[in-house]
Amino acid sequence: MDTILTLVAPGSRWDHRPLTSVRPGLFSESEYQTCLHAILSSSASLPDHAQLTAFILILAYRFGLRAQEAIGLQRTDWCESGDLTWVLIRNNPYRGLKRPSSRRAVPLMFPLSDQEKSTIQFVFNRYDSLASHTPKAPILCTIDKGELAISPFARHHMPNAISQVLKQVTGNPLMTLHHARHSFCNLLALALFDFETPLTKKLSGHLNHAKIRQILLGNGVSSTRRSAMALARAMGHATPRTGFKSYNRMVSEWAEALTPVSNRRTRTTAIFNPVVQITAFKRPIYCAQFPATCQG
């Protein structure tokens, strides 16, 4: 894995601050719930558009799905067994995946609010009314010329509609639906790597760190170097490099706080070795309780 941070000497050519490619956009649990409420309270063009739009935001924030992964989800991809819930991200006739590593199973690791539960129930009731005869239709289906297909509103308008609400609620004009996936990644990182900064204290109050580690790593396991690969697989990344390079803002801030640099010369090169060594792993490490690959 490449170096996560690079520090360079201050001057006319170089900025003294850490150079990272991590995008800063993420939002809190309270902002997420406010967005859901705003979407569900909106006057949508059709009665079910608000609930379908909220469902996409739930999939992005609670499961870390990309927009098209969520929009193309089939009914059989939502799985429940006892107290466990997970979604399967795999190729289907309605949409492909970004790359082979995107194929994964993502468990629900956060408690759901009442408005989330009612939204999910509405969406599945709607599905049953349209496509109860087949379990492999898109969850966000519509009937087009007698055939079941993904709703055109979902495919072409939902991501932008959600992004507009996020901009209004957070006050960040650059916020998009994809930042729900960034938020998911950073929340999992807090639990798996078990570190504290002023920002993490504000964002992690609702998290059950032990439960998240137990789901992803197994019983009685604390933070280990396996955590990075577990997070990568939950995100659909082939290696931890993508997460550290582009998603894990709080890990970067934590690392910066631990590595103050006063020597001018050291700023011209990397200041620490890779945080997580994964060379020992010959095969991917998957969630402890959920299938990493899916049949069907």
C-alpha cells in the first residue's frame, strides 16, 4: 500500500500541509435523519417517489452502496434471518457492477430509526403489489409495456434529488449522494480502528463499536490489521488502499495528529510507513457472519 500522507517543506512551491486525496464530504447521523425527514415530507410528483428516494439514501448511508448498486438491487438481494439483515451486491440483468471486487455482502450494523423502518416496509409492500409473482425484479420496479423494469425516475433523477436535499440540510454546496458512502466508510473505520479525535467523539455517539467488530471480524476480536481488509470488502474495494487514499478522512486526521513534523528535510518525503501491512494475506478476508460471495 502506498504512503497515505506526504508532507513537504513550506515555501513558494510547496504547501506545508499534508497532501491527501481524501474527499472531505461526510455528514452526521442527525443530518442524515433530517435529510430523510425532508425527503419523506416533500411533495413528490407521484405518491411513492418520496419513499423510494428515501430508500436509496438508506442503502447508501446504512450499507455503503453506490447509487447504481442501490437503484438496481433486486428483491432477492435484501436478506433477513433472525435478527440479521444484509444486502447482496452482485451482477443482475438490470445493472452490472463497477468491478469484480464490488461483489459483496454488506450486513446492517446500525440501529434503524422508526422512519427508516416504515420506509423500508412501504417499499417492500409496494414491491409485493407489483411483482409478488417474482423475487428477482428490481426493488424499485415499475411496469413498462407489460414488463417489470427499474423505475425511470429512480434511474435518472433520484441521485440528484437526494444530493439537492443534502446540500440544503448540511449547508455544503458540494455534498452529493456519494458522500453517504463516505460517511458509512468513516463510521466503520471508527469502530474497527478504535481511535479518538475531537471529530470522532461528535460522530460516533450512536455506534456500538463492539457489535460492528463482532460482525465484521468475529467474536472476541479487537482492532487488528485484518480490520483494514474487512473495511475494504464492506466497501467493495479490492484492497484497503482505496479507502485510505480517498475515503478515510478521520483516519488521515488521526494520523496527522500523531505525526507532527518539525524538521524541514522530513517534509520532502513520506513520514511514516504503511499503517496496515496486508502482504501476509494471500486471499481476501470477508465478514465473519455473512457470505462474501453469493449464489444466484
